[in-house]
Amino acid sequence: MSGETKQVIHGPAGALEARVQLQGSSCGLLMCHPHPLFSGTMDNKVVTTVTRAARDLGLSTLRFNFRGVGESEGQHDNGRGEVEDVLAAVRFAHEELGWDKVILAGFSFGAGMACLAAPDVAESLLGLILIAPAVHHFDAPNSLPYEFETWVLMGEEDEVVPFDEVSDWVERVVPQPHWHTFRDTGHFFHGRLGDLRDSIKEELSGFIR
């Protein structure tokens, strides 16, 4: 993506490859990618779509590769170490990039890692965006901190993450997230990435201003 610079996050398993775009904002969006064992990287189209949406709103952005992906050191850790990678990225955003607040976002596996990491950095977060969170693959919490707003976005025809399980979790979790669904849309938002981008921009534009 144009305007980004290469950065290195010092994670618990070694260096994590990252891309940063700074726009002078005191708040930025940190985006986590889908499952590493199924070709998930920070260059995933949903990841870059959400990152561009944040950039268009004037937010700084940060995306990175989990351990063992691309040029990131370490090995895949089945979600345990990946939560620590997210926490390292949040610390990097504060300490190295100077962000006051972070909007933490993730897609699929990345949404799960973001969701699990969020309670440990609640005071640092302005918002949590979960796109098609793989609640059937991680121990989704029954409650979320009240310090930040949470959004869940998902295609109604998701062929990877069971829609009903996510819908049930959204209804049970406290406080209840903002719930946005997309008709005739699968897991990867094929043909609907523009709609996803516009929805992210609409949700965030009224919230961060």
C-alpha cells in the first residue's frame, strides 16, 4: 500500500514484520490478519481494505505479520503466542509510534486474537473491530471491557465461520457489540469489499470525531 513504511516490532518470539502509515493523528488502527496456516498474511484483501478505510479517515495505521509469517520470526503457536504478538503490537503503537489510543481490529483468526488481547490493554483502546471472528476456534469471552466500543461485522453467507455461532455470541456477550451483517456475502467479502470499506468508514467517522 502506498505511503506505508516498513517497521519491525520486537515481539516475544522475535522480530515481527510490520507496515506503518503515520498521518499525525493521536489515534490509529492496528489490524490483525487471518489464519497463518491457511495463507493468512497482512496482505490479505480484507486486512488492506480495513486499513485503507482507516487511512481515508485520517487515522494512522499499523498492520503486521504474526510469528512465522512472511519475514516475522518464530513459529505458529496455535493462538497462544499470537495473542502476545498483538499485545506487542499495541505496545509498539504507544511507545514507538506515539499513539494515545488504538482501534484494534482483526479478521477471522486475527479477530479472535484481537478479542482475546483486548481485555489486557483495555485502557489503551478506543475501539475493537471484529470481522467474521472465528468464535468456534477460540475461547470467546462472555464479557468485554466497558472502556471501549466493539463492532462485529460478518457476511450472512460465511462459508468458513459459522454465522449462527457468531450471532449467538453477539447476543450473549456483555456489553453487546454493534452488529453489522452483509447479505449474500461470504467469508472473504468477494465482490463486497467496497461495502465493507464504506461500513467501516461510516461506523468510525461518527465515533472518532
